[in-house]
Amino acid sequence: MPHRTLRIVSTAGPDALEIAVVQTPVPQPGPDEVIVRIDAAPIHPSDTMVLLGSADLTRARFGGTPDRPRVEIPLSPAARHAMSHRTGVPLPAGQEGAGVVVATGPNSTPLMGRKVAVLSSGSTGVMGLYAEYQTVAAADCIPLPDEVRTVDAAAMFVNPLTALAMVETLRLDAHDALIHTAAASSLGQMLVKICRDDGVPLVNVVRRPEQADLLRSLGATHVCDSSVPTFRDDLMAAIKDTGATVAFDAIGGGSMPGELLWAMEAAAMAVQKMHSPYGSFENKHVYIYGHLDDSPTVLAHHNYGLSWGVSGWLMPHVLMRIGRERTDALHQRILNELDTTFKTHYAQSITLSQALQPDVMNSYCQHATGAKYLIIPNIPT
């Protein structure tokens, strides 16, 4: 049973943020817990939010040793205020991964020696899979078939479940079609395949022509490029064609949520025969589920009618709405389609210490299409 582990920890101080590879004790498993030897853990935008918080990576000072690197980032007054709730609290990073169970509590012995995928923020609220070993709730582990490699299952929770939960939300709230921004991301590519296979009309919003080409190669019908002059017209036409009245926005800041509401309202008014001073009768909603742009969200509400809404959205809340039986069915679908719909491609595999090197960190923190990184704390099985 392992007693100590290397892990990546982010700690906000009064004046600076420190991110470091440190050695910490491995908590011994409780009755319903297991210790997992972590073979692989992906880096998602939500993970970099834990690592960096509101700190500005361009101000980072890199130090430490090759095996125990350390990154220090001075905090602006605004960043200090935004991160005041976590000052002095070491936050282990990494919300999902896969590995092998090496120790169990008395109620979790059936998992001993099994390969598992882990979502470490599930039942316990514990993060920290950027580590050699981590103690997690047995309920947060999905046993893997023997033939599935841990590196292939490392990202089977966050993006696949988020994409599936978007479609579940569409069905729960009686929408007919959906819009997705930052659609060339790993998650976006999965959503294209899900909607293609399930017959759900989807409008994809991207930022570059090559991203549009990528999605069309996967079978996407409606792709709108925000970098071209005809974007607004293209978006409204796609919404008229699909009847989309709900959008999932990964950008968060800037004008994109407002652009989506404007286009949905314009498409609805184009077919509504009765005039109303309150705009269209269609209920339009934008769910913000990411913060790729941390600037304020800009809404010109006089352009949307009065039947609209903007709110945050979290995948775990949807899973609570649909219940355990439906969630288990989604898990099984992910396992069945792990090599197809939900296959994740990585630009590079890196060690714990390499994750805090300047060039590597600058790369994965840009969240660029095709630049997803996988941390390998141990030799995978």
C-alpha cells in the first residue's frame, strides 16, 4: 500500500499563486474507498481553471528542480480578490483519469487489482488525479474491461458525459435542436458524432475555416465560422433551418451569448406571423458552461424579445435530474463507443514534472484545437 505520492498542487498566497510538484501522504482508504495508481489523466480547460484561477500566466516565474518544478505567478489586486476564497488552501489538480486499484477499504475489495476510470470530483468533492496515487470513493470508479487500456479510458467522463448531458438537457426541456460554440474542441467533435447518430439537429460555431472543414469531415451539416463577414447571416440561416432554441456556450465572455440570442430571436421572428411588442413567442436560452474568455458577458437585451434566458450549466446537475439508471446507461454507451464517438486524441503525453515546464504549460493553457495533453504519472497498462 503506497504511503506517499508526487502530485501537482496549486496554492494561492496573499501576493502570488504557486503551482508545484510536491510529495504528500496518500490517505489510507476508508471502508468505501480505494487507492488508485494513476496511469493517465487529461488536461481540460476546467483543470487549468484550478491550476491558474485568475492568475496571469504571462507573468509566471518558473523555478524549482527538474523533478520538483515550481511556478510562481504574482497576483494583481483583482486576481487576489477573485481568489480570496482559496488563499492558503493547497488545491490538488486533475479531475479525471484512469489507473489500477492497488488498495481498498473493506467494502471495496471487489475492485482490488481492477483497471478503473475515475472522476475524482464525484461523490467526495476531492480533486487530485495529477498524482502518482490518489484515494477516491469506490463509487467514483468505473471498472474497465480487461482489453481497454487505461490511457484510452482516461478521458471517458468529463467531455463524453458533458456532450451527452447537453443532448439530455435538450430532451428534458423540450427543445428540438441545439447550438454549440467552440465546436471544434474534443468535446465539440464528440457532440457532432452524437447528434449525427441520434438525429439531433446541431448548429456548430467555430472561429476558423480549418475548424469548419474538420467538423464537416465528421458529418456536421451546419457549421458557422465567426471569423467571416457573413457569420450573422449564416448563423440565422442555420437556426431557421434547424429550429434551434437552446445554445451551449464554452466561451462565456464577450458578445457571443448575445449573438446567439439575437440570431435565435431573428430566426423566430422571421416565421412568426403575429406581431408582438414583446418579441417572438419562442423561449430561447443560452447555457454558459465554460470561460474560455474571462471578460464580462455582453448582452444587448433589447434585441432578444422578452422570452429568453442566460444561465450557467453543469453536467453533474443534469445527471442528478436524469437519475442513476439513465446515467449508468450513458456510462455504458461511452464504454461501447470509446474507440469511435468518444475517442480522444492527444497532441502529447507528458510527465508530472513536464506539465510545469514553460513551453508545455503555455501550450495547453491556450486550449487550442488539436493541442490536448495527457499526463502520465505512471507506466500505463
